[in-house]
Amino acid sequence: MATALAARGERAVLSYAGRTEAPRAQAIPTRIGGFGGVEGLADHMRSEGVTHLVDATHPFAARISANAIAAAEMEGVPILALTRPEWVDGPGDRWIRVTDTEQAVAALGADPVRIFLALGRQTIGDFASAPQHFYLLRFVDAAEPTLPHHHLVVDRGPFTLAGELALLRDHRIQMLVAKNAGGSGARAKLDAARELGLPVVMIDRPFIPPRPQVSSVAAVLDWLDHGVVRGV
Ligand SMILES: NC(=O)c1ccc[n+]([C@@H]2O[C@H](COP(=O)([O-])OP(=O)(O)OC[C@H]3O[C@@H](n4cnc5c(N)ncnc54)[C@H](OP(=O)(O)O)[C@@H]3O)[C@@H](O)[C@H]2O)c1
């Protein structure tokens, strides 16, 4: 999205929450840090003369998405979400669908298993209540996870099927836990799990109030040009 906006010479700013230590370089200016809730975001948009708001956050970033809807309404600024379509299970998949991390912990069972916990740093603390399992973690930045029995890999996607198969085999993984992020960059672990016949505890997306939504950069550009949502 940022590359496409830069190519068109749009005046655009990419906003980061500040979770990643060294984000990738971008073709448009960036800012880092929260706004201080709905009022803060609304003030920011007013003072910067923002005319369009694109919510391109991760589908699990429910708070900022709800704030963006409310702030856009307050300021009368049109808003569009750019979201990856959800993953759906197919033949050969062994998904256990849950609604949150608490349910995911319960789905692991009482007996110790070796788990690839494909979640960000923010939610892994919930798994400390099931210390009998081994947890393989993969973060963008090095960190000191609070889980007792773990191995941390520092890497960032996109990941390949061959790479994910090797990772799961090397660590003798028996089960995966993932958020339904959607998209292609993080999909390979699910294909690898299917190939190895491993169960996947899949955490469903959180509720986000209804808003116009597309899944392609082209559809966002079309919306900027014509003010209507035509494609997805
Ligand atoms: N949740 C995930 O699983 C996940 C996974 C991968 C990447 N991410 C990314 O990590 C970031 C934070 O995610 P989260 O789940 O912590 O979000 P969240 O719970 O929805 O938001 C928490 C707070 O972080 C600030 N914030 C979030 N996104 C921001 C942005 N793009 N620009 C400025 N401030 C932002 C806001 O602070 P104020 O209220 O002070 O404005 C917001 O209230 C997002 O950019 C998201 O796309 C999240």
C-alpha cells in the first residue's frame, strides 16, 4: 500500500504502533506510537488535515480498528479497511477452532506436547498456565519469553513451505497454534501442518464493528479516486 501511494505521489503517512524494533524501510513517511485513544486520533487527523483513513492493521488489532472507525466518524473522514481474507480449512486440515487464547490453551490438553506457538509476543504469556508443554516461538525481534520450556527463533516472513516443514520436523512439533491472520506470507505453516497431518488450534478473529473493507491495494486506490468501494 505504501509503495503504491508513493508511486502515485500521494501525501500519505504510515502509522506504526511501535511494536517492532526495526520496521522495514518504507517509501512514504512514517510515524510511530499510539494517539491516545479515539480523541487523540481524531485530533491528529484534524491537525494534519487527513482526508482519507485506511486501516491496514492486522485483523487482531481490534482496539485501533474500533478507534479508527469512531475517530473517522467524529471527523467526517471516510475510512476503508485493507484486510487479508481469512484462511479457511480444506481437505486434510485438522483445525480446532477457538475464539481466544484462553480457549487455545485449553485445547492443548493436559498431556505434554511439542507445540509451534505461532503468535506474537503480546499473547504468549497466556500459555504460562500450561507449562507442561514445549513451545517453539518465532518473533521478529529477540526477546526474553516468559514461558518456561521454549525455543525462540528470530525471523520474519514471508515463509516457504520447505522452510516450515524443516522447522516443524527439526523441533519434532506435534501441534500448532495460530491466529487467523489470512494472507500468503504466513500461510506456509498451515500447508506444512496439513502435509505432516498435525492439528492446528486456530484462533478466530476478534469482533470489529462493521466498516467498508477490501483486500487489495488496487481496490483502495480505486476508492481514493472515486470515493466508492467497487472491488475487493
Ligand atoms: N494483534 C496482533 O496479533 C498483531 C499481529 C501482527 C501485527 N500487529 C500489529 O501490531 C500493531 C499493534 O497491534 P495491537 O494488537 O496491539 O493493536 P490494538 O490492540 O488494536 O491497539 C492497541 C493500541 O496500540 C496503538 N496502535 C495500534 N496500532 C496502531 C497504529 N497503526 N498506529 C498508531 N498506534 C497504534 C493504539 O494506541 P492509542 O489508543 O494510544 O492510539 C491502540 O489503542 C498494529 O499495527 C497491528 O497491525 C498486531
